[in-house]
Amino acid sequence: MLGLVENHSLPRTAAFFDLDKTVIAKSSALTFSKSFYHGGLINRRAVLRTAYAQFVFLAGGADHDQMERMREYLSALCRGWNVQQVKEIVAETLHDLIDPIIYDEAASLIEEHHTAGRDVVIVSTSGSEVVEPIGELLGADRVVATRLVVGDDGCFTGEVEYYAYGPTKAEAIKDLARTEGYDLARCYAYSDSMTDLPMLRSVGHPHAVNPDRALRREALARDWPILDFHRPVRLKQRLPALKVPPRPALVAAAAVGAAAATAGLVWYASRRRPVPS
């Protein structure tokens, strides 16, 4: 059970959530691979690699070096993609692909934090254009996510303006704490990945959710709670009163990050070594 409702005479608090495998059951980026294929942005070989990447991602995730190489490949692959085309592709599939894979347990936890008077912040390595609409669906107060540069011609330049990964997530949380007045010692954080250890260590109440093996070991050593989320549910069915924004409102915020993170995980599938049995 979470703590009692916040005493508003005290400093504000927040709950920080990683997205993939913490709030949703799959990679927020990989779920768009077939849509990008049908739209002509990636080829059939990339789709097959993406399917394998989804399996590997669910089995264990990526380490630091793989994530850094992923970022480099992501930039090269997305260079020259027309942003408007990507937006249109994502707008057609966002609700159908993302809504069914949100964990019921995560949605309940978000509700509990809001009831207790805490802000909810999604902190994800995926791009802001896909994280923001998902955050809106979840009722999150704000998001921290990767941002790619878009040129004057409306296409990706191949540059990453901000990469929300590892230590930069922790830095972003500290920046928010300063601007929003959060007391990090009384804040909560949730993640599945060892790469988010800096974020988890930044708060007073860290939680490992569906953790990879390295994070599970760390959580056990530090006596952190370990949570098992396994029930995906459609928000529209679970929260009938929730006002889901119309698709046109999501178009402007749904594309670049999904395309970019997909590109990175496609690369990851081609480089990942088999996990020892």
C-alpha cells in the first residue's frame, strides 16, 4: 500500500515511471514496426529483426554499450524520414497498438499516486512524440523522453537533441525536483532495467518492476520492493470515465520518438548475442 494522502504543507512529491515493461507490456517503439513497413519506412528484413528484438527485449533488455550503439544507429536510419508521413502512420495505429498492452497493475498504481496527491511522471528512452500521448492516456502530469532534431524541411536530421537514458534520466528527475519543488527523499520510482539504476537511486522509494536479472540482484541486495506486473488491459475498458483524446490531437505528438526508438531496437536485434542458458 502507498502512503497516506500527501500533506500539502510539505514539499511536493512525485512518482517516476519508466515506460516499456514497466507501464506497458512491450516496447512502445517495436509495436509500430509493421506499420512503418507498410508505410515504406523500413524493409521486410527490418521487420523480421524487430520481431526478434521484441523477444530479446522482453527476455532481458540491453546493456549500456548496446544502448549507446543503438543511439548511433537510430540517428543514421531515421535521417531523411519525413516527419509528417511518420505522424500519419502512428496516428492510424496508436490506439490499436498501445491501448491493449498497458498493465492493469501500473494503471492502478498511477491512480493510487494521484489519489495520494503525487504527480506522475513518465521517464522513457523512447521519443517524446510517442511517450507524450501515452502519458496523456495514462493521466500522467508530465513526461521526460528522448528528443530528435527535425530540420526546416520537416525531416529528421539524424541528430539526437536529448537522449533520456541512464544517468540523464536521474539528472532530469533532479532538474524537475528543483523546478517543481519535489522532495526526492519522499518520491517514488519504478523501472524494469538495470540501466535505470541512477533514476531509482535518486528517490527515497525505488521499486523494481518485472526486473531484468541485474536489477533483480540489485533490488534484493538493497532490499527494494520487487513488483510483478502481468495483466495488460485496455484503458477504455478499465477506466470508462477516462477521456481518451481524439486521434487528431495525438498526431502531432506521436511520431518521431516511435520511429527513432524502433530504429534503435532494430539495430539491437542485429547485434544482440544469445543469452546463455
